[in-house]
Amino acid sequence: MAKTMKLKSIIWKEGKYYVAQCLNVDVSSFGKTKKEALKNIDEALELYFEDAKTMKIAKVEKPEIVQMIVKHA
């Protein structure tokens, strides 16, 4: 029987493409439009959970985008 999960993803434009990343598991995808990127991440998540041996899903509550400044050599 199929299991239903509520997952949170974020989407942003990077160059010519939209990138979609799931915040609960380490899965991302992209597309030429937001709609395509979301369709692709949905498919990627289906494949991820199809092959996942253990269900390690991080609980994400009230995600917030913060800006950070990082110094590097």
C-alpha cells in the first residue's frame, strides 16, 4: 500500500533553470520552468523512496531563508 508523506521543498531560479530541493531528504532536481522543476522533483522523490532501505526523513518546521557571509581563502 502506498504511504502518503508531507514533504517541504524550496525552488529558486539558477541561470536558465529552476532548481527544486526537498528539505526533508537530500533530493533535488531542476527544470526550465517552475512547473517542470516541481514535476521532476516529484518523480525524483518517488524514485528515492522506491529505493530507500530506511526512511530517514528530517522533520522541517517553519523553514526560514537566512543570508550568511562566508570568508574563504
